[in-house]
Amino acid sequence: MNVPVILFSFSSLIISCHPLLYIASNQRYQANQSNSLYIESDFLSIFSTNRYSIFSSLILYLMMIFSGNVLLGIPLLVISWTCFIRDRFRCISRGLGAPGYFCFLSVSTIFFANTNIFINSFHQSIWPLNLLSEYIFAALILEFGFIFLSAGLFKVTDLRNNNPMSFAIGLLNPMWSKLASKVSLIYKLKSFVNWLGPLLQIAAGILIISLSSNLQILGFILVALMFLSITPITKLSWLCPSIASLAFLNISLLPILSESNSWVVLSALVVRSLILCDLFLEYFTINSVGLKPAKYITTIYRKILGVIIWKVFTFDIVKYAAFTNNSLRASNARNDISKSAILVASGNTNVYDSITLVSLLSSKDYLNGYHYNSRLKVYLDSNSSECIYSLIIKKDAMLLEQKQLVNPFLCGETSITLLDTEPFLKPEADEIRNLFNNYSKKSYH
């Protein structure tokens, strides 16, 4: 690799590996701890969340970046895939959401860029591996574009379900925003900020998957500028810089993509486009493409690359304001916590704990009683809690409260989520598999 690619690879890894460091430093996110958020774990889960495994694999991966020895990158590739893709539904943390996924995508992109260069050095002697490596590398580069294309399209198309554009609501939620107190300003700009993001995401996604180098560069820069611009106003930890750094890394890798077999790259684009259509059909019509090969391909992409419809700052996520620590709970009686106290306390959390909690709360809409209750129990036990306090707003909250110019969460419903003491019948094995398939299709934050 040339020097710019090495430097971009190094910076992207350092910026995007924060979710792994968070796992290494927090026992609740480790599979072998008594207070773990894991529902089920195995040796791979325990290995991948072990702090020594994480730190040693990071060191080996850095050595791969500077030496080009792809074997050194395998441990971190396995760890990031396990934590953020395979174990996404084995753990309440849901793979740490978007920060975790972009860590995986960064690690995978760098690894397969190095692998592509290494295999190509053998020319035609191992040509099947050459084509496979080029396909995976192209799929990873294009996935960056499809992520934002699907996120923008989902926000626009989900209006048919009477779900509002919700970025402005997210800006009024202290769990996600540093501007929650700027109520008047956000009300004035709500239409602008609600529509600007989805439209720019759609435009950037189309540019990135266009296969024109100049247009792809423009698309990557557009994504980087979008997320760098919201870094100061959102509580997304290292997510925004991680996305921006990966965008610049992808720009530096475009020459490698242009040298790949054009038919291989085109096939990666066509397959992923069909998967995008299939995912939207699954979500909005409860049906996927009727051809079995298409279903198999979607399943492979879902299991290996974690492909889903991206729901970023959608209403079902930002409608909850809740706190994740016990300080407020310990000093108040169960029914004696005011809305303002909950709203203030919800700002004293971090993006990973927020993703974990909100993913759990929103999953009640599509999980059956047995699975939701079992996950709620794991969360409450891990957090040493008896219940979850939250504020929930309605879809028309911003319209109703606009004249008073008050934070809509202060007019929302106070919810106390308790563990259901009624026993639920455990589904049969086939039903469990179908439920988890539906679970992966319907929600990711």
C-alpha cells in the first residue's frame, strides 16, 4: 500500500475502534461476566469480548497495516464480526448499534484492501481467490453508499406509516443531543433539519454506488461533511468522526477498486441493489422476493455483512427519553420522579448505553412476550434495577407543543417498565428462528 492509504487506514482504525475499547473496559458488555448483557454466549463470544483479546488483536492489526501481512489482521476481523454482527441478537447491546457496525466496516474494508493487494501479487496463479477478494472488497466499498441510501429512503418512505421526520425530535432529546435546551431554535428549523439529512443521504448514496470515481469522491466527501457538521451538536461519541474517517479512507482506496475486474464490481452492485429492494419489500409488505436464490443471497449478506435497513434517528428510536444509571432511581420513590428529572437524567448517559436501552424498549413493538420479557430481565439484572423510567412522546408532539415552545418530552407520557411476572410460553424452535429473522429485518439503531 502507498503512504496515503496506510495513513488513512491507521487513522480510520484508531477513530473507529472506540466501541471495542468500550467493551474491553466495561464488564457488562463482556460475555463471561455475571452482570453481562449477553443472553447467550459461546467460546467465540467470550474470546471476542475479552479485554486481552481485544488489545492484542488491535496491536496485531496495526502491524498488518504497516507490514501488509494480512494474517496479522485476522484476529481483529473475527472479533469485530463476532461483537458487532454475529452477536447482534445474542446480546442486549445490539452490537453497539451504528458505532459498532462502522467499527466492523472499517476493520473489514482495511483488511480486504490488504488482502486484495496480496492476492493480486500472485497474478493468475490463484485467480478464483482473486475474484472472490475483489468481490468482497467492492461489496464493502459499495456497502458504505447503500447504508446511507437505505437510511434516507427509509425515512422518506416510512412517512406512509404516519411516522414523522424525526431528526428535530432527536435534537430535543437529551439522550442524543447537546441542543435539547434550544427549543425555540429547533422548532424554527425543524422542517429544514428533518428533510435535509434524508435528501443528502440519498444523494450521497447514489453518488457512491455510481461506479464513477469522480462522483464517488463527491459522495464520500458529502457524507464526511454531513457527519462532521453534526458532531458538535449530537451525543454520538466517536460515530460521526468514524464515518468521516472511513469516507476519506474509501476515497484513498478507489484506485484499488478501479483496478478490479469491472464485471466483478458490477455484479456486486447489482446483487446489493436487489438485496436493498428485497429488504424494503420485507419491511413494508412482510414479503420478500419470491425467488429462493434471492432469499439465500439476502440471508448470506445479512449474516456475514450485517446488512439491514438502517433506521437512523427514526421516530421509534428518538421518541424515548430514559436514563441508564441508578443515581436518580436510588434517591426517589418509584412513582415520585418528575418528568423534568427524567429528562435531565437522560442526558447523563453515553451513546452505547443509550443504544442498548432504547433498542430494548422499542423491541416491545415486534417481539413476543417471552423474548421481550427475557431480554428485559437480563437488562434489569445487569443494571441492578427493578424497572426502567422513560418519557414517551406521540407522533404529533412537536405540532401540539409548538405554540408553547416547550420541550415535547415534558408533555410526554411517563412510562415505568417492569418485568412481567406472568409466565410466557416459550416458542417452538421453528418459531424462534422466524422471530429472530423478523427481529433482524425490522429494527436496527
